[in-house]
Amino acid sequence: MKVLEVLNTNRVNLALKTATKEETIQEMAKMLSAEGLLKDEAVFVSSVLSREEHSTTGVGNGIAIPHGKSLTVVEPAIAFARLESEVEWQALDEKPVSLVVMLAIPDSQQGETHLSILSEIAIKLMDDEVVEKLKTATKADEIVEILS
């Protein structure tokens, strides 16, 4: 499964106003829920926050890739947010986060689907040029194109 299959412009927010990691995850879950991709938003948020408790998804360079696997997810999906203000995420480089790519994976597809999407995103986000484009893009369709 490719990123283009699970990300669209309806799931991109270029100026998300949040103050905490938890609030960011909740607001991004609302983006997925609005498209009917979550049967139970609260259960999904809980699965993402539970994952965060095990180890941070703040990968460094101002980026976090939170993800949740849950029976409540209807189909694999990605939401993207560029935060208006940086948020503390307990990232590996101990710096706050301003770009968040959240994955929602149905529990039944947690193996190969989850890993293929996560690795595709992670590889792209290791490229400083890609990250800079994500920070400066002005339209949602640019974000989809950059990540796809």
C-alpha cells in the first residue's frame, strides 16, 4: 500500500492550533473521523496515546509520526498537520515538533500494511529537502504530492 492511497487533501491541516501532544493527536483524529474512517474516535486516540507511552514517535528534526492500530479504524489512513506553534513531544532529539504525520491502521492490517506505510513515510522524512518543502508548502495538495 502506498501513501497516495491513504492520504488526501481533506486530511491535511497546514495551521493546526494545539498546545500539547495529546491535543494534537485528538485534533488529527477528528480529521479522520470526519471522513468516516474511525468508528470510535476516543478508542483510536487512546490507542495512539498508549503507543506514545511505550516509546516516543517524535523522530527528531521537528517531526512526529504517531500511529494507532485499532479495531475502530475502518481502513488505513494518514493525516498530516503542520502546527502553528511547536509542541513538546519527548522527541528523540529532545526538540519540539512542528510536523505531524499520523497513521491509522485497522487492527487486522497491523503487519505488512502498517510497516510498508510507516517505512515509506520515514524514508521520505529523512530527506531534509522533503522536510523543508513540508514546512513551506502553502496548499494541501502540495503536501499530498510531497509525501506521495
